[in-house]
Amino acid sequence: MQLIIVESPTKARKLSGYLGSEYQVLASVGHVRDLPKSEMGVDIEADFEPKYVVSKDKRKVLSQLKTEAAKADNIVLATDPDREGEAIAWHVREILLESLKKKKLSPAFQRASFFEITKPAVLAAIRDPVQLNMSLVHAQQARRIVDRLVGYEVSPVLWRKIRRGLSAGRVQSVALRLIVEREKKITTFKPDEYWEVVVVLAAGAKDEGFSTHVTAIDGKMYSPSKEADTIDLVAAIPSATYEVMEVEKKERKNSSYPPFSTSTLQQAAANRLGWSSKQTMRIAQQLYEEGLITYHRTDSFNLSTQALAMAREYIAKNFAPEYLPAKPQVFRSKSKNAQEAHEAIRVTGVSKLSRDIVGGRLTQQHAKLYDLIWRRFVASQMTQARYDQTSVSITLTPAVVTSFKTATLKTTGSILKFPGWRSLLPAGDDAPLPDLDKGKALLYQKHTATQKFTQPPARYNDASLVKELEKRGIGRPSTYASIISVIVDRGYVERTDKRFFASPVGITVADFLKEHFPVFMEYQFTAEMEEDLDRIARGEKEWRAVVGAFYKPFHKRIDEVTDSAERVQVPVEKTDEMCPDCGKQEQGEIVIRSGKFGKFKSCSRFPECKYTENIVEKIAGVVCPLCQKGEVIVKNSRWGKSFFGCSTYPKCDWASWKKPEVGETMTKEDWAIQQAARAERRAKFTKKKPVVKKKSVKKKKL
């Protein structure tokens, strides 16, 4: 009997359907052991030797694995094809080897690595096993140990110097710095005034107008900074004559995007679907485990020969011949650490469309992400889109006496001649211009002179933050979702309207770390550590040497900061209210503080005075859709995400992620149906049956 070990029960179920009765497939359910939670678990005196312990919730799983391993002739480790998957395989093997040696058994261990959970890929991987890649294991181990050293040594410093309960992370703190620096740029930004003059012209009296912008006056660039700069021009516009000075037409070609990598998938899902990185990776994980897409943790744009053939065959059958290029399109990652042996994220079967996958465990959410991946994959192998782009320069000649002789107006427009790959990924194009020739007179229709102000940089959202992290080499594509989740869960960052706002606590922590740990908070230093981890994964560096080179100066700085740094306070908002507990005697004042679950009121004399009060944010003018009595208030879930609920809870248990509209109502029957549907969805993913409350029936006394 051959024992196949994977991470997840879903993956185990999928593989069981592909393999015969001579195989048994079991799941480790993720990592089986880790560094202990109650202590550092790294022996800094013994060359950073880690002390791994078995997770309590994995004892039953490991007991079953040991029992079945004792019966097996061969054990195949079929965990995910990345550092985490390789580390899980190694930990499982180490635990099973120890158990089997006690029983004087020695079955063979093999490693099966595949990037898609399809029958051909799985069978091929089992037929041609590989060796466990210890370089990947060491890279994962080095990352885990460095992160533990940072967390366990910096967090106590934050407790002493700022407040209890705070924590820091090697990569998360640097990502927090990005958001805090953007926050400061926004708050200190001083807008500059400027004006924009737009003139709508037409080719004929019955023709539709098109917009032009004034770009120059008497041959000099026109950039008005105040209204006075526009007065002469605006006065001359209605009566002026307009003549086409120059028309430039050229064909523009637009090549397709490459298929998705992990980071570009997260960016696209954030921009198009409004999803967080964490949500995207969760849905992608489920699509992968169902065998619908290739492995979703990759920084490669590479496609296999089979994938290219599959896409080209689909295009040839479903599109006209001109949509299929003569040769397959090949894309290369810009990242120097990209593993080109891995594939980009693509669908495993191009004939299966998004509408075909919904059902069972798969919902419309899965279909939406699948559709993004399907379109991007197929479009990557289609021909270029072609446009006719026109640029027009127009001369304005005043009919009245003004301070200038002529003004130049410009406009551009484009017409899509051939969609190519854009037929699958359409985009908004410029409005087409009428057919214009040099020397043609144009008719004035209307104009606007608009006061505008320069805008501060936009706050990061999931897409732009992932893009910035990738550009700076901070973290890896597979870690972006967890990086963002950690700083949000810790209350350092608040996600509001899908944008990240640095909280007072987050700003205080980032400023403290930047001041006292300047080297370790540098973007380039963090990127270089990531490169060192990649070098370990490639077998170019020894993991203990990398950890040691990091830890020695880091630990020295910890001692210096512990002895010399002064305590800092997290900024609070004053309310001018006296504390009800100690205000009269001790002059305590109510202030608003930021905590893990949002803002709350407390006494300014904390910790001497323990008074606290929740802040209830109400939605003005909206009552509970269900009971029509309570007010709708904003609450925070245990994950830090805001939702809406009824102020009369638990009397009324209405709740929703979506903000209700004024006058919105819901019947008790609709609410019951909605709750039942939610329970059913949860049950599908947790493998638990929905709990149905039964009415108690009182027995009659005989």
C-alpha cells in the first residue's frame, strides 16, 4: 500500500478520486509542528537551533498518519510545491521517521511535486518522484527563525516604551512604515491652485462637439495658477476663430498582458472585484484544491508547452484566424528571483467556463475569480489590439483686442480598429474625433474655465500596496496577504472604503521603530534579507550564516534601545468631558484612544483610573431593516472588519456587511432564509452540519 500525504482534506479528497485502491491519501491539515508559542524556541547559543513542538490540535492527525505509515510500503509526500509545502513535507517525514524507527520499520519516502491538481499531473508526479529540496526547507526555516527573533525581542521593547500588548514583525513593520509615510504626506500636503480651460468645438453646425484644452498662448506653455491668468483668454473664446493647424494620425498597437502571477492576481481582484488580498488568496486556494487552476503562489509568467497549445487551440476554434498569432506569446518575469520552472496562474482546462464551475462547494465568488484567471490566460495568447490614434492641434485667433495674438488648443482621440486580445479584456478608449484636415475651420459651442487644486497622493489600497511591496522587494508574493492582514488585525492600520488609514497606534509604533531601529526598518535592508532567503532557497547560502549575520547587530541594538530610549505616548483625542469616576477628585478627562477593535473612550489618567466606554457609531437616519425600531450601528468583528447591526441586539439579531439604505426593510421570513443560506455555506467549508434549533416540547403530566 502507498500512503500519499498532502496538506488539506480537500486536496486529499481530490487525489483520492484520481488514484486507485492501492493508494491511501491523508491530510496533515497544514503545518504539524512549529516553534512554541510560550517561549522563543530558538537556541541563540547553539547556532540558532530551532526547538519544534507538535501543535496540540495536530496530535490526532499525527496519530493517524503514524498508524497508516506503519502499514505502508511507500510514503509519498505530495504537499504544495513551494517553501511552506517543502517544509511541511520535511516536518511530516521527520516525525514519521522517528515513529517508524521505534517500530523497526523503514518504508521508502518520496516527494511528488505538481503545480496543478489534475489527474495527468498527479499521476506523472507520482510516477517520477523527486528528492525533498532541503534548500527550500532551510529557506523557510531561516524566515521563520528570523521572524521569531524579531517578534520576541522587539515586542517587549514596545511594551516597555509605548504600551502593553503591542508587537512588531520584520516585514510587517516595514509595510506599516509605507502606509504611515503616505499618511504623513497626505496630512502635510499643501494644495496648489491651478485652472483648466476647456473649449468644445464642432466640425459643422449639426455635428457633435469634442473637447479641446488650451495648452499654449503665443507659443508659450499655458499653465494658469489663478483666475486672473484666464480672464483675457476666456473673454476672447466665444467670438474667436478656430482653425485646424496640424493633424497627426498613426496606428497604435497594444500587446496583451501576461498571465497572472500571485501579486498581479491580487491587484486585479482588488481593482475589479474590490477584494482584499486575503480574500483573493482564500478563493484561489479553493480553486487550486478543486483542480481548476494551477498553483496560485508564483512569481512567474511562464506557461508550459501544454498550456500554450491548449490556449492556442481554443482561440483557433472560437475566434477568427487573425486573432491567433503566428507563434506563442512568451513572457518573462521582471523579478530576478522568479522561479521560471513554476508556471503562471492559469486554468487547468480552458474549455470549462466560469458558469460551469458553480455548484457544490463553489460559489459565484469562485466563478468571478476563475473568470478573471481564464480571461487573462487566454488573452495572453491572442494578437495585438490595433487603434487609429489621432492628435489634433488647433489655432485660436481672437476677434477682439486682447493681450495675446494666438492660442493653441489640443485634443486626442482613438478608434479601435481590431480588438485582438481586448475582445476578452475590454477597456475604455478615448472618444473618436471627427475626420479633420489641416486648415479646416471649426465652430465654437461652449467653454469652461475651472478652478482646480493639486491633490495629495492617494492612500494605499490592496492593489497599490501589493504593487509597492513587490516593487521594493519587501516580502514575497505568497506573503503579501498575511502581511496586510497582520497590520490590520493589530489595529495599526484601518481599512475604510477599501483604503488603508494609519491609526495613532500604528503611527506611534512606526515612528518609534524608525527612530530606534533605522537600519532594520530600511526598505533596502528588508529587500536584501528577502534576497538572502532566496539565495538559501537556491542553495547559494547557508541558512545559519544568514541568520547569524542578521541577529548579532540586531540583538546589540535591542540592548541599546532598552537602556536608552524614552517612553512615548500614543496620541489621544480630547473630548473636554470629565471622567465620571475620578473627574471631580483627580481632574480625570475623557479621551478617545485607539485599540485593536477600533476607538474607545477612557480616562486620561489610565492606568490609575480604569474607566472605559465603548464608542457607538450610528448611521444617521437609518433604522434596522428587520425590527424597524433599533438604530443601525457600526460594529467590529473579531477580525477587525466593520459590519452593521441593530442597536437592540440581542433582542434583534439583524446584521449585515452591507450598509442599509434609508427606508430599507426586511421580513422575518427573508431574514430566516438568509440565515439558513449562510449556515449552509459555512457548513460546506467547515464540514459541519448547520445547527437547527428545535422547539422544546413540554411533556404533559399523566
